[in-house]
Amino acid sequence: MTNEVIVTIISRMITVPSFNNVIFIDIESSGLYHESYPIEIGYGCTPEAITSFLITPEHTPDWQTWREEAEAIHKITREMLYASGLDPLAAARKMNDDLRGKCIYSNAPEFDWEWLRELFFVADERPEFTVRDSIEAYKPDLVLMEVKEDEIGAVFEALNDAAWERVGKENQHRVTPDVLQQIYLAELIADKTPQ
């Protein structure tokens, strides 16, 4: 049996997952180094249902490191955090209230999980949700696409770029547009998948 026949048989057996229930997350931080901390978190499953909030480092002695190069990327100032950020405990509790028992997907899980661990450590709380790599949410549909295996990476990159075009690449590095881009990418992948 050829690989194409096997893929066809498997694709007929698999129910394509709905991306409507997939929650994507994005986090901006004070820097990209060990001593950095989360300053903005966003998550959602549809363009109309994205939750985002800033987090203040005020009254958190360990959260004093600030990298100007990170601020130049995300354009979030410390003053913005002090003026309208949630304290770490409120942020951690909000996330647990909103995401309890759910699996959320990140396009940079190694970074986002570290910042979530830092947030929950400072808040003295435990996350009641799990974080996985967003490629795991996309993978079933990518496999079902009628694309040669060696072309999947290029197709994924083209769809990723198309999702950024829809959001506006100039909006990158704020959580709402970044989550929106992940949602649009999921929609584009689903649209390319045979039903």
C-alpha cells in the first residue's frame, strides 16, 4: 500500500476538529531573558472573544528588570502597566477562572510557559489549565491537506503569512493581534482541508 493510499484511508477515518473550541494564547514580556516577566497576556478562540490584560510589576520586588529593546518591540511602557495593569494575583486568578480545565495553544510555548510559571509563582497560585504547542492544533488539518509531505512546511508558512496580512504585520507583538493571527491561521488551514 502506498503512502497516498494510507493517508486517504486515515483521512476518511478522522473527524476534522473544529477550531472554534481551540483557545490560543500570546504573552508579551519585559524582556527575552531569564529575569523577564509577563506584562501582557491575551487568549481567545474567535476574533470576537479575545481576552487581554496588562500586568503591573508594581509591588512585585522580583519584577524590576526592564529591557528597552523589548519595549521598542511591543510598545508597552512601564507607565501603561502601572496605570492599568492587573496585579499578578488578579491576573493568575482571572486566567484560572477563564481557562480552568482547558488546554490552550501557544505558537511559542517554551517562552509563554516560562512566563506563565513566573506569573503563577509570584501569585502563589497553580495554573488550572495546560499549554501546548499550537502546531498540535493545526497538525490534524495539515495532514489532511492534499499536499505532498515535503511541501507542508512551505504551505504552512504561506498560510501563516496570509494570516499576518489579514491582521496587519505592523500590529505584531501585542497580544490581541498575535492571538487574532493564530485564529486566522487556524481558519485558513481549516479552509484548505478537504471536508
